[in-house]
Amino acid sequence: MITVGVEFVATGGQGQDLNKIGSVPHGTRFHYEMRFENGNLQFSLNGGAFKTLKQYFTTSNAFFKMGNYNQGGDDSEIHVFGLTVQH
């Protein structure tokens, strides 16, 4: 399951809204795109339709993190094959 967490406050640590985006088979490469344009935060998985995610704050100090934040009991790993940031 691909899940995107959106923090409740800009400083973090106060919890987050977890958005289930979709699933990809284990061991399969996938592509996603995250956009923040005109005050809207959107996410697309594998070229699918963009899903608008609820935002809880507006600040120029907001940032993006990408990684494996496994909260389960099993081991997990990710391999990043590319990351592009466009302003």
C-alpha cells in the first residue's frame, strides 16, 4: 500500500493525516508525482488521476520528505531510482 502522510502542523510531531493512494505488487517499480500548485496538494500514482490531499497549514517553510517510514512489525526496504524537484 502506498500511503502519503500530511502533517497537521508545519513543525511536525503533532500527528498526520494518512492518505491511502493505491497499491503496487511487491518488488515492482512505480512512479508517483506530487504537486503543490495554486494552494492545492495533489498526488498521482503511476500516471493515474491526481488525488487532492487535505492541507492543514500554509507556510513557505513547508517541505517534502521521501522515504520508508515503515510502522509495521516486518522488515521493509525501498530503492530510489530517481528524484526530481521542480519549482
